[in-house]
Amino acid sequence: MFKCKAAWNKLAPLARASSTLCRQAGKRAVFRHERTPQFVQPAHMSSGPSGGGGENTLYFVLVGATCLAGGAYAYSTLVGDRERYQQRITEIESRSSKPAAEPSTPAKTQLETAAQAVSEPTEASEPASAAASPAVEPTHAPYLLIGGGTASFAAARSIRARDPGARVLIVTEEDDLPYMRPPLSKELWFSDDPTVTETLCFKQWNGKERSIYFQPPSFYVSPTELESVENGGVAVLTGRKVMHMDVRGNKVKLSDGTEISYDKCLIATGGIPRNLQVIERAGDEVMKRTTLFRKIEDFKALEKVSRELKSITIIGGGFLGSELACALGRRSADLGLEVVQMFPEKGNMGKVLPEYLSNWTTDKVKKEGVKVLTEAVVKNVTYKEGKVEIKLKDGRVVKTDHVVAAVGLEPSVELAKSAGLEIDSDFGGFRVNAELQARSNIWVAGDAACFYDIKLGRRRVEHHDHAVVSGRLAGENMTGARKPYWHQSMFWSDLGPDVGYEAIGIVDSSLPTVGVFAKATAKDTPKAATEQSGTGIRSESETEAVAGSVAVGKAAPTPPPQQKEDYGKGVIFYLRDKVVVGIVLWNVFNRMPIARKIIKDGEEHADLNEVAKLFNIHEE
Amino acid sequence: MRKLYNYCDQFCKDQIIFVTKEDHEAPSNAELVEDDPNDPYEDHGLILPNGDINWNCPCLGGMASGPCGQQFKDAFSCFHNSKEEVKGSECIDFFRGMQECMQKYPELYPQEDDNESAPSGEAEAEAEAVLPADSTKEVASGTESPATS
């Protein structure tokens, strides 16, 4: 017994050490939480091993199994890595030994020169002429931009302008090169070109045609050449998602396992469209017939649907929903398409425009051929007899062929966890300071950035111009500018021939507003406004307005006389504590600099009519 | 000038005012804060307060950042700093280098005018002719320089 005890005492530390090792290695293979106390117990047991003989055997078997499992896992990982490494080396070698002989390369080079997005993985699209130098995917990028949208492209441009010879690598989940989003819900729908879904070209407000892609493929450098090309450049790695960010080690890991280290990093991951819970719960048949609109592929799919189906319902009354409704509404007559739009608010843009203007806008949307259902809350959605049936809480039922959900954007903040970055609880998105910096060497721009605006406070903005402005600012700060968010971004929306507006600052309908409108004269026609806003010219519809319903506080005065007011053009000021924080220029164009100045000043103005004079709303 | 719903001053969240042209004829008495020309935060058009060229000006579009960005910067800097009588006359080599580079990328730099011989004004002319307007309303986002076509 004494011998056993001595032997056991000698074995115990060994057992403990080996068990710790095995536990660490076999964590992924086997995880038995309840066994942990057992490991420690035998070492302290002084009553002898014979008492707990059976338990000890089990213990040893378990430890042995864990070690085996851990060992097997480690071995398979090593083998896999080696295999992958070998594969890559052989691929590189075969590529360099066959310069132009490969039949697939000429075809791929042709694709590259066409004005289409490069959709193949970047190794394949490398031009054959660069065969002399070994082509390796970048493992380090001085400037790494995560996300390939508007903010990222603006930052890339800014970095290249300020840092000569900069090497910028954009990593994007999408298969497309950076493109602009607004035409997907506006200009592309107004195009007369039947091949618009292929060309993705539209006519600008000045009449010139351009593609939605910021630059053609020839602008970019191939990622494999990025580290060696003489004057640097911008390279785009498509079809890869950044899964993990190691802030201490300054590197990221992609979805295909590649690791890329960086000196400065921008997170411009944007967001994904929100969906309604009732649709998610409704099952596959409904989900198949639902579009969450954001990307080029969504545009192509919806365009096809609009030609093939008979009824489309848009849920959502904000910018995207209203723009799509108008775009589809215009086509509805030609295509024999029913377009329905439904939302919980009282009118289109109900969260943005004051009620009287929201009502006026809703009328205009209806004139575009859209069936607008206001104060509509969706109760449930089912697929019945070949139709998608939407039941509203108030009992109304809509039967349609296809649903478009435009109910907001969820900012993509998955990287926050691995990177240890803060997420804002009020606005969502990564929390960054006034210079758009999250931490040293990490900046965030675009839809995903919740930043501090010195003038207007902490906010998160989901507009195109903000992506451009913040992307540009992030790029400047990544090259040492140290500037805060100062240049206020603007946004705009066109809802057909009569309604075009530009806006700046905080434009929230819950704020008190003061609207100054030009009294319509015979000379005021929508024609000039449509030319400015770039939409097609339609017949001059009568601009009948609805007498704005007024939110009365305490007293109940006699209702205002019913008047047909024409909100043809004017300026609307949004106030917070008597200071103008937002301005909407309603059918009044080229006045944005004045609006920007007023917001920048942040002054209290006693008479806003005097401020409105600065805009010369009566002139063109 | 007519104020719609006079009782709105106290009770209504949204005030509406209709004005005729005559109402707005008298100059405004609204006070605006004077701008500081040396404000470090402000975006400064094409030329910075210290005389340097702002390569990040939206008015330049992608000229300074594209594949021929370095050549463009060299040529334009030379032109900008030129004190010759015919401005930029000593910069011919830079402009030639830039044009050679641009010819390699016809998609990015469409050759609209092939007879650009005089360097004076060429840089601006080329910047304007070749510039692809990036976002439909980028020029409206506060560039001080004249909007390019």
C-alpha cells in the first residue's frame, strides 16, 4: 500500500502536467467541463489509489482519448495547411512557367478590359504579361480598406491624392468593383436603354452618360501587383469577407483563410437591409418572393420581376421605398404592373418631412401610379394560391406577386467583437470620435460609423454624400490630417417630375419646423425643377396641395380654412433649441452652400423669414 | 407676406409662411458669422491657403489618384509654380509624360482633344474635359471651384 502511494505520488504531478497539456490541445475536440475537479483531486488524495481505482482508470482513459483527439486534430490541420501551401506553390510555378500558353488567360484578359465588373477570383484575372515576376497575393497592405462601397472608394482616392505612391488594398465581400448606390433606385429605372441591367449606365443631370461604377477596371491595380507596382495604386480583392480582426497584431483574417497585415485600416462595411420579422417567419415561399434591396443583383432581380410579374408591393415609406415606388409606378402603365406601397406612417417620408409636406408628397407618389396604403402595419404574411397575402393589423389584405422590404439598414458590425471595438447603443454602428477614429490606426466611415459631429452632436448618417465626405475625411486622417468632421454632407431625393429636394443636417419630422414657400405665380412650372433634378419631363400635372393638418397642442381653435396651397418651392428649417440644425431645399437648387453656412454658424435667428431671404427662392 | 395659421406661433410644431417676390425684395437682415479664411478644418478648393495645390479637391476628380496620378501631379505642380511669361512653358516634358501615361488608359482618360500643344491652361482644360463626374451630386457637395461638366 505504501509502495502504491509512493508510485502514485510520483505519477500525480506527471498526470497533472500531461492532463493540462491534453486539455489545452483537446479543447476543441473534447470539452468535459465537469471533469475538471477530477484532475486536481487525485493529486491531493492521500487515502491511496486503491480506494478510487475504478475512477482513476476512467480518468486515464479520458485523458488518453483527449490526447489522441487533440493530436489527430493538430495533425490534420498541419497536413491541410501543407496541402494548401503545396497547391498554391504548384499553381504559382505553373503560372510562371506558362506565360501566354494557357487558353483560359486570354479569355480572362478580355473580360477584364470589358466595362464589366471583374467577378472571377483575382488570381485568375492577372494579366498574362506579368508572368515574369512571381505573382503572390498580398500579405501586407500599408492601407487596408475593409468594404468596397462608396466610403471605401472615397477614402482610397483621398489616400492616393495625399500620399504619393500609396498602396491601397480594398477587400470586399461583393463580386463587384466599387459602385454608387443612388442610381439603383433612381436613374437606372428612368433609362430608355433595354440593356441597362447589363451596362448599368445612366444619364446624369447634365445629360452625360456614365456607369455606376466609380472607375472602370483599368483604374485598379491587380492585388498581386500591388506590392511591386512602381507608383502604387488601388487594388480590389473581391468575393472575400474579413472575418476576424486582430488589433494588437494589426492584421485581419479573410473568409478564405488568408491573413493580411496592415499599417492603417479603414472599416467601411456599410450595412445589410433589415427585414420584417413577419416575413422571416413566413417561410421559404414568401422569402423567395421578397427582395431586400441594396445591391446591383437586387436591382437586376427586381427589374426582371417588374417585367414578368403583375403586382409588386413595397413595404416602407422612407427614401428607398418611396423612390422605388415612384420608379416602378412610372413603369406600371406600360408594363401592366400594379404597384402598392404600404407603411405605418401617415404619409411618404413621414419621418423626414413635416406633415403637410409629407401629405403633399404622398399625393404626388399616388399620381405616379402607386397605390399608397398609409398607417399600414403588417400583421402577417403568407403564401396562398400562388399569391403572397399580406394581412394588416387593421384588417386590410393585400394580395401581391412580389414584396420589396425597404424598412431600414442594419449596420454591419460583426468585426467589433474580434477587434474589441465599441458599438453605439443609440444609433448602432461602430463608435468613433470626431476624427472618425475608433482606435489608433483604425478608422470607420460611411453607414457603419457612429461619429461625433462637432456641430450637431453624435449621429450616424446613411446617405451617399455622407459616405463620400466621411470616406474622404477618413482617408485624409489616415494620411495624417487630423481633421474633425466639419464639411456637412447633404442628401437629395427625386420622386418624379414635381418633387425634388436637397437637404442637409438633421432632418427629422419630430423637430419643430418653419417652412417658407414662394407663392406660386404663373411662371413657376415644374419643368425647370425637373431639368435641375435630372428626371424626365412629364406632363405638367396640377400641383394641388392638401391643407396641412396641424398638430394642435392645448387649445382647439377653429379649424383652418380649407385652401389649396401650392408647396411648389421653398425652404424648410428644422430647429432644435431655436437653432437651425437641418434645412430642406424644396425644388430650390444650387443653394446648398448657403444652407451649409447657416448650419455651420449654429446661430439663433429671431426671424427665419429673414434667413429664408438669403436663398432667393423666387429666382431660378 | 402671409402667415398661414397665425395661431400656429404658439401651438403648432410646423409653421408655414408664404412669401411673394416683393416680400423678399428687401435685403436680408439675418446675421451670418464671418468665415475665417485660415480655418484649418475647412475644405479649401483647389489651392490651399499656403499656396499649395489641394490634390484631394473633389474638383480634380480622380486625376491625382489614378494610375497616372504621379505624372499629373508633376505636370500640374510645375505649371502652377511656373513663373515664365508663357506659364508652364518649361513643363513640356512633364505634360508629355502625363499624356503618354494617359494614352495607356484610354478608358480612364478619353482623348477628347488630341491637339493640346500649349501647356498654358492645358492642365485645367484637360482636368475639365477628362474628368468623370464621380457622384451625380458630388459637385453640389460644396466644392468652391466651378462645377465641371
